[in-house]
Amino acid sequence: MNVQPYAIGLQPNNQYQLDVNVLPYRSSDVINTQSISFKPAENQVGDTIPNVTVPIPHKPGIYNIDV
């Protein structure tokens, strides 16, 4: 999944943090979390937020990914 800052209304040259959490379905227990900081450039056309890799458990199940 790619998120483009200009498409979600982020202001250029401001520092932002993106948190991604993996949770089992219908649970509030976070299995894995990743965080990145980024600053959109002034010319945001084509800019994307850096990739975040979040491991998904090997155990079969349904998981929510919260961004």
C-alpha cells in the first residue's frame, strides 16, 4: 500500500509520524507495530510516504491493520 501525502492533505515541510499496528480481529492486543517519521516536500506531486513493512503472523486467522 502506498500513501501519497498530497492526496490526504498533509502540509509540506511539517514532520509527521505514521504508526501501523497489527491486531487479531475483535481484539485490542497489538501483535506488531511499526512507526516511521517523514516530512513531505514542498513539491508533493508523486511523493509517497516511505514503505512500512509489518509482519503478519503465520498462524491462520483474521487480522486488522490500523494505520
